[in-house]
Amino acid sequence: MTENLTEQEKALEKIVMTRLVRLSAAVYGIVFGLMLGAGILIATLLLVIRGGSVVGPNLALLGQFFIGYTVTYTGSLIGFAYGFLTGFIIGYSIATVYNWIIDRRPIKNP
């Protein structure tokens, strides 16, 4: 009976460890998206609030990649949307590749 219980415990441990090391691709995507979107939003708003004759020429280059983005209040919201989308794709991809690698590795039995 104790030998059977030990095998059950090993099987349970294997299942738990497999579930623990996997990443949630959707959660990773949302977190990366929020971080990148918030970064663009905050950087744009800081430049707009600071003002001046020339406002953020380097950050304005994002308009080449993000259609409609400018260094303005409206542009900060557009930048947030683009940043969220880009970050989500990056985070989702990282988690998916990580999970694929974890699934392919052999599981060692003690």
C-alpha cells in the first residue's frame, strides 16, 4: 500500500510541477502590453507637459512605425494602444515559445 501511495505521490508531483513551470501566454501578453503601452504613454505625456519649441523629435520617430502617433495628448493614447498591441504580441510569443520548450524537455524520474 505504501509503495502504491508513493507512486501516486510521484505522479501528482509530476502533474503539479508541469503545471507550475508553464506560463500563461495571455497573462504574459497583457503584462508586457501594459508595460510597453504605459511606457510610451508616460514618455509622451512628460514631453508634452514639458513643452518647448521642439517637442520630442526622437520619440516622434515612432510615428514612422505607429500610424497616427504624434507627440501630443491624443498621440499618447494612440501610442498606448500601439504599445499595448506590440507588447502583447511580444509577451504572448515569449510565453508560447517557453511553454513549447518546457513541453519538449524530457521529464526525469527520481
